[in-house]
Amino acid sequence: MASSTAIPQSPDRDRDGPMDRADEFIQLFNQVAQFLSRLVNQADYVSFEKLVRVASENNAAVKANASALGQFAKLRNAIVHDAGYPLHKVAIPSPEALSTFSRVVREVIEPIPLIPTFERPIRCFSPSDTLSAALGFMREHDFSQVVVRGVDGKLGMVTVEGIAWRLADGISGILPPADAAAIGEILTLEPPGVFKVMDARKNIYDAVDAFRNSIRHDSTRLSAILITKNGELGEEPIGFITPSDLVHYAPLQ
């Protein structure tokens, strides 16, 4: 990922040339190192590798970019041969490496926020609303789920899987036909963990992490993430994310 080109040492090298890329790279490296130190509340010196490892435990953006940061740490060591920097620059990053590193640093320090990125109007159904009303809304907007505000004021979600279970129960005679079923009936069929509420201050990597963890560790597939101001079930939803919403973001590829 991170390529470098060895150059002879030359104090008279043009300052608009390759040596400037080395300066910019080191500035970016120091910037991300200082950010990681603050993130883990580390006042004393520790290795960059340890900073990345510790920060990755609680920061999804750092974890997603940990491998790249490790590779660029090697390039940093190649650029700065010893403590004599800036007098002993023995390598320069290629333009491509510098561009990639700049993007990685930006993604770690300022990852794409959930709001306003995924902000949208959210319709909240009532448990007494009919299943046919929900299905019509889902068809109109090509949704696979609808949001429900329960009688207790908390958010819930009805998914195509829950609807399929209700239809199957109606066909098999376990329950009456679903033609006049209320959404509240479907809610009782939805397993815990089918949706998650996330704080508006979270970022795109937090959302990716949540979907990945549901696949790796949970028996229930996470269908969607609702975004509220503070990540509380009783708040108004201000955004909505499904896995398909994330596939177009280049930094996640």
C-alpha cells in the first residue's frame, strides 16, 4: 500500500519537489499520532503500534484503518532514518502513497458522521395500524422494514421477515388470516436485535461495525439502524441506515 522511493541526501533540493512530500507525510503522521494519544488518554510515550492497538479497542474508525496505519508507520520509519530528522531524510513517499495516507488520516480523525449523512424523514407507525398500510408504504418506498412507535413510547421495527412469519401463521391456521392483522402483532414476532438505535454523534464506521458484529456474533441479523439524538429508544428518529446504504462509500471498500 505505502510505497517509497530512496533519494540521495541533498540539502539544496528544490523545496517544491519531493522533499515537500516527506515533510507533509511526517506532519500527517505526527497529527494522527497526537490524535491517538489524546484518544487513549496517553500522556507518556508509547509506540505508534500500541497507540493504534489500544485505540482500536473502542474506536471503529481506528480499527477499520489499523492495518493501513501500520503500513504507513513502516514508511514513516523509512523516511526518518534516525533522530536527526529533518536533516536525514533517506526516502520520500510517492504521490500515491501520500494521497492515500492523507485520506486514511482524515478518515481516522474526521470520519463521515451519521448525521447529516443519513438524515431523512422517518414515518413512525402505530401498533394499531394495519399490516396492509405498512405493506403499502414498504412497496411505495422500496423498504424492507417500517418503524413503529409502541404504546410505551419506545421505537420498534417490523421487517419483511416478521411479516413472513405472520403470513405463514395465518396460512397454517395457527393465527387468523393476516388480511386484517395489526402491526402490533408483527412486533411480537420480531426477535430482539433486529434493529439498533444509534447516537447521532456516531460515524459511518460505527454503523459498519454494528452490522458486521451482528453477522459474526449474534443469532439475529441486524436489519437496520435508527439514528436519534442520543441513541435512546424514546427519542424521535432522525435518520435510518441499512447495509445497502453503506456500499457506495469508497473508504469502506
